[in-house]
Amino acid sequence: MKIAVEGCAHGELDVIYERIAQEEARGHFKVDLLICCGDFQSVRNASDLACMAVPQKYKEMCSFHKYYSGEKRAPILTVFIGGNHEASNYLQELPYGGWVAPGIYYMGYAGVVQFRGLRIAGLSGIYKGPDYLKGRHELPPYNNSTIRSVYHVRNLDVFRLRQLTGKIDILITHDWPRGIYNYGDKNTLLRYKEFFREEVEQNTLGSRAGELLLEDVRPAHWFAAHLHVRFTATVNHEEKDGKPASVTRFLALDKCLPKRKFLEIIDFPDGNSNKNYLDYDEEWLAILKSTNHLLSVVNSTQHMPGPGYSGRWDFRPTKEELAKVKSAFNPDLRIPENFIRTAPVFNGRHRFDGVVPDPLKNPQTESFCDKLGVDDPVEVILSSRAPAKKRVDVSVVEESELDVTLSGTNEKTDISISTDSEDTGSPGLFFVDKQGSTPSSTLNSTPRLPSFSRSTPNFNRSGNAFSPSSPFQSPPLTQRFRMTLPSPKQDKQEEAVVSRGTLGPKIYPSSPLAIRYPAESPKRECNSDVGPRQFKRRNASLYDASE
């Protein structure tokens, strides 16, 4: 059985499959399985590019979208793990693994599958100490921090892999285990990568989590990428803690570029040549089920149980737990080929259209979780989040009224109105929110937009929202806040300009705005003859002489 191993794919599936076909024709053999060691870049459309942490010049669609849409099909069964340049929003749909396209299988945050008798384990992402002990709290749309932390390795996934018993034939990671350079030709490595010298001398190059797996799991073969250089090493393990002496052969490969060593084909013993599909690993399923309660989706430190812990800390599966897994899968462990597209296919436009994808629940994950009885991290996060703010689309509302009833027990109740199009996501959308207590808001079916005038009391600007200053605080009792919306048909009326000294940036509604406060609120006396300054068009530079 021949297995092709590829380093960093960077979305170049067409190039990789073409290179394998050339090797098959030259050597007169057939590759049975392709393993990719991260940076796969399963980008389905232009929106996925916004969820990939790479410089703007590297945000290219490449060729994966052809296999996602069905335009092409993978000629070889392909298995991959995630790296640090991925469409993270897509991979988050499959935390326990699944098909990203027909014939292309993602192994999840961590996973174990079997192919023709070989046990293949995988760990996605790269190691970063500050995020290692945290939960899986990220969810799209990402910010500048979570777009990177989402692909960082977590201690739960490493803890689960360390519970494995028996022989692991192949372990796939993106980054290298720390210290692996001490078991290979370190001088040649530093000649090609001189800037590694300081980290090698300080023994900080590589993953600490990988170092633990090298000591505990002891795979026969370890494939990695990330550092964009080919490197080999041989680690001889001594007998320890009941584990027999063994050998790990480490291979790291380059990225997919011309004249780079990014692909190698390796012979493995063929356990069953008739099985050209993947199977779940029975022991791994039992570990997932027994450690489901350790799943965390909060941005805080969580330690795994260990010796001295009052509860269970050894999750190596028992016979009873293995029997339950067999019963749940009846006892067919073949991974179903149930790929389903959950996002639009590429429409031919390479430029990002500004639509950030929402978090999605993948039917593959839902089916797997229901069958095994485990939780989907995305579902846990979504169910724990508060309901989103209600929005009113001003552009389609006729002249009517909007009553918002706010109730609370705090002495201070602040009402904020945001008219910033960057906040709402599109022009003409207003958010009405209450800060300082837990409100109960009721929106009537006939809204009416507020109108600002010079009689409006002084406002303080905070962020992108406007909140009344202290003399105009609302009373603690339940009250009614009334707003008036003009008809959008009055588009030929002159636009009002609110002075920068009162409400910050200029606002250009379709007609003058006015706010009516509750009777209990104090009002400032103003000269009613003084109105807002007006001009006919936004680019006008002069006022009438009468003003």
C-alpha cells in the first residue's frame, strides 16, 4: 500500500494531484491515500477568505472550490489536518471531523481513523502557550485576536490523544514536536534555516504539546510541515511505564512550490486491500464520549484532571465503554460519505464582498453527535449566547409609530440610539438598546423614526452610540419611549444637519427629526424659532443669506 504525504498544501490541490499522477506514471504504481499536513485552505467562496489569517496578498481562491462545488472530484482518497492558514469558519463546522468535499476528509481538532488496518491519528493547529489551556470560545465573525486563536491547539485535544493505547501507525501534526531536531541532522537544518538557531539553542522551537505526544503516544511514523523545510529524524523510545521500546520516524516536508520537497510516497503494509474507505476508531470514539464533560467554550483557563484529582482522571476506555460504542454504531464503524454543502459555491468574484459568514451547524456533526452522545462546541456557544438586538429597517417602513417599553429596577436607565451605518451593517438600520439592567422590549408593528431638532437636550457621545447626559436620566419605573418615523417617500425634502457640537458626526436623515421624552424627564427651554441649519444637497457649501 502506497501513501502520499504532502507538507503545506496552501490550497494547491490541482498541483498536488497532478504531481502524484506523474509519479504514478513514472513508477507504474497506484497511490492509495493522500495525507496533507495542514495549511490545506479549504476555501469555498470569497467570504471564507475573510476567515483566513493570512496577509491580504496571499488571499487567493486557489483550486479547492472546484472540488467543493462538484466541478472536480478528488482522484485519491485524501485526509488532512488543519494548520494556521485555514478557512477556520468551515473547519469549525466539523470539530470531530467530516467531509469538506467528496473524497476529502478533515480529521477535526483531533481524531483517529483507520484505513486498511492502519491507525492514523491527527492533531490540527499550532501550539501557542497563552491559548493552550482555554476553551473553544471562538466563533465567526472573528476579530483580530480570535481569527488566530481559533487554530491554536487546546489541552483537551492533547489530553484525549494521550489516552490512546495500543499502536499508532501514523500521527499527523502541523508543527513539529519540540526537541525533534536533536534526533536528526541539526547542522544541515540550520544551514538551510539559519534563523532557527536561537530557538534551537534555547530548545523553544516546536510544540510542547507535540513533545508530550511523542513521549506518550510513540507513533511509528510522524508527519508534519509548518516550517517549510524537509527534515527527518529517528527517535528510539526506551521501555517505560509498561510501554515497550519502540521507534518513531519523523518526516517534515516543505510547502507546495516548484523545486521544493513537498511530496513523498511511502510504502506501508496492506492490511485489507479491498477496503478503500475510512473507518472510525473504536477506542477514540469511547474516549470522546467519556471526556465530553471536559469540553469548555469559555475564554478562561481549564486544567485537565490528573493524579490526585478527586474524580476520574484516567480515561483509557474500559470494556464496557467500548461495548457501548459498538452498540451505538451497530457495529458498523465505516465513516458515512454524507458530505453536504453548507455554503454557496464560488461565484467567480475573487474580491471579498463584505459579507462575513455566520456560524453554521453542519449536518455531519449533528448526526455524529446524536449517535455518539457528545456535544457540538458551536451549538454549545450559540445556545449560551444572549439574543441579538432587534433591528428596524427604516428604508421600508411607512409613516407610523414605534413604542418601546423598557422596565428595570436600577436607579439609572440609559437609552442609546445608534445611527452609525458601520454599527448596524447597512444604512437605515437603527438599534434601540437599554444599558444598565435587563430590559423587556416590545416593538409595535407600526414604527416611527425620531426627529432631532435644536430643542434636543445635550448628548454625550460614547463609541458609536448616543446616550443622554446625566440631567436627562430616565426614572427607574416602567416607561414608554416614543419615536416617530417619517415616510421614505419624502425623499425630495431638504436634509437636516445636526451640529457636530451636539451629536458628534453629521447625520443625514430624509426629514427633520424630533425626540419626545417622557413627562417625568426634565426639558430644557429653547427658542422655538431657531431651527436646524439646512442645505439642499450634501455637497452644498453656502447657506442662504436669510440664515
